[in-house]
Amino acid sequence: MSTQSKSSLHHRLLNSDLFQVYQKAFESATGLPLLLKTADQSSDEAPENTFRNPFCQDLNSGKKPCQHCLNADQCLTARSEEQAHTTKCFAGLKETAIPVRAGGQTVAFLSTGQVFDAEPTEKEFDALADALRESGFPERKIESLRGSFFATQVVSPERYQGMVTLIGVFALQLSESLNRLMIEDSNSEPPVVISAKQYINANLEERITLDDVAAHVCVSPYYFCKIFKQATGMTLTEYVNRRRIERAKRKLLVPHARVTEVAYDVGYQSLSQFNRSFLKYVGMSPTQFRERSVMQETPKAA
């Protein structure tokens, strides 16, 4: 997927009713911002709307953005390329980024945070002030940051985790929306392939065979295999498995759903087959994926 294609898809998602309605509801309910940042932002300047926290805005209000902040933002998105990640910046503020993926690539990141998980202390501000002095911040600027630093929102770890879980579910919905947009925009895909994908997605929980799909789109199995591989870069089996695993990832976010039930719900005939496919396409077992869906915050530097 080209950079231009990613940028276009990000822009369309950003202006979609789906995102804007959810963003408004999330921000009204939590008091935290919800951002959809492109995965192709420049490393030379502050990404648009990255710093929504008043303290972060004050820190980046000069001619040049704070290099500490840029480094933290770039590190966060790099670690979130394939799965959600939560970290703390040099000032002790927590933030989470969750990838929105389509076509095997990350197109955008849902991001929230820049909050404290405990009341900040004078000792912490003094340590921050020392770091800023070493970076060349003038004393007057440092002192002006005190008010917004201590006014930063404090969110308990439990409440924050609940918010992150909601965003993770929404990220999957946006990924589905992205896949639909890509199908609509994929003028290079023959109608036979588009029709086959629609049939597959509507029947994932059933047994899907090459003969069934070829018959549905009214071509021979040989011709279908050839044209499907040319258009998608995947065999039919690989495409079906990828779609089933994406659906399984959403189902695994439901706390009490059993892995065995999820496997059969998405069309696998055995748990071992499901586990092998999940490991192949996600890089971890279904159980590990569920455990990692609970964001683990990186340790705060001493």
C-alpha cells in the first residue's frame, strides 16, 4: 500500500460519521481526547493534534516542538505498529496507541491519554524541570509549565484500562471499515474477485471450498485460483484464514468467550487448526493475544 493510499484512507476515516460520532461520545464520557493519527506522519515536526493535553500544548508552544515529546510519540507509534501499546513519557504522563490495520499494514493509530495515573508531586516536577533545563528550556518557560503540569487529569489504572479496551474494540470496527473502503477503491480487482470476497466474508463460519466459491462467481476453479492470486497476492485458503483470524480477534476481546467456542464460531473445524492459524498470522496464541489485550504499561524510568 503506497503512502498516498494510506494518507487518503486516513483522511476518509477521520472525516467519516463512524469516527466522528464515536470520538464525540468517547470524549464526552471520559473527558479524554481520542485521536486518529496517520501512520505516515513526518518525523521532523509535531503531528497535527498530537498534544491535546494542556501541559503538552504549553510545552510545545514554542517555535520548535519539544524533542522529548516527539521522541516519545515516535517511540509509541513504532511499538504500536502491530498491537496496542501503553507507555509513559519523560514527564510521567501515560498514553496509549492502538493500530488500525488493513491489507496487512497499519494505516492509522487511535490514541488517547497524556494523563497521570497518580497525583503528581513537587519532586516529580523538580525532576522534570532539571530535564528541561538540560534541553535548553529557559527558567521562565519552565516555571510557566507548573500550573498546567499539576492541573493534568489523573485517571486511575483501572478506569484507564477500561477506556483502552473500548478503544481497542473501536479500532477493530475501523479496520473493518478500512477493508470495505479498500475493496470499493480497488479498481484493479476484477468483479469476480470482489464478488468472491463478499461471498467469503458472508459465510466465514461455514465450510468454504474452492469449488463453492468458483461456482458462486461462475468461473472454473482453475481460472478462479489464477485470477484470485493475481489480484490479492494470496491463495483462497490464506485469504479465508486471514479473515477468520481477524474475526476471531474481535471475539476474543469478549471476556467470557471460550477459545474453543471462538474457533468454531469463525469456521474452524478443530481447535488445533485454529491455534496454528492464529499463531501464524498473529504471532502468538489466542490466549496470549487475549492477555496482551490488557494493556501493560512500560515501567517508569527512575
